[in-house]
Amino acid sequence: MVGGRVTGVDLHYVRWDEERGSLWCPRITFNGEAGRVEVVLGDAQGGTLVPSADSVAVLHPGTSLPAWLGVKD
């Protein structure tokens, strides 16, 4: 995807606090000519991708989203 054209960016918000209407963005999808790249709030722990509030992980094209995001590929 490096050097390719970005064709879209999708921000995937989820409710964080129903009472206050707060939202959280645990995932951003970059769509490009060569596929898509997912950027998630996650960190490697013992060789496994786990949720994180302050680290990001880049999932390259063809990589499945982790189950803890609650999204079906």
C-alpha cells in the first residue's frame, strides 16, 4: 500500500458511555488501490494481539480482525 492511492478512510466508532453519549474509535480502515489496512487500538502480548488504550497495531491486507473487536470480516 506504500506509494499507492488512498481511496477512503473509515472510522469505526462504538459507544463508550451510554449516559453521556461518549464514543470510542478502536479501529480505522484505510482503503487503497491495493487493498485495505486496518489500524486498531491493540498491542502484541506474548505473540498475540490484545486490546490496548494507548498502543496501535497495523493489520496488513489479508489479516483477519481480532475477535475482541466484535466485527465479522
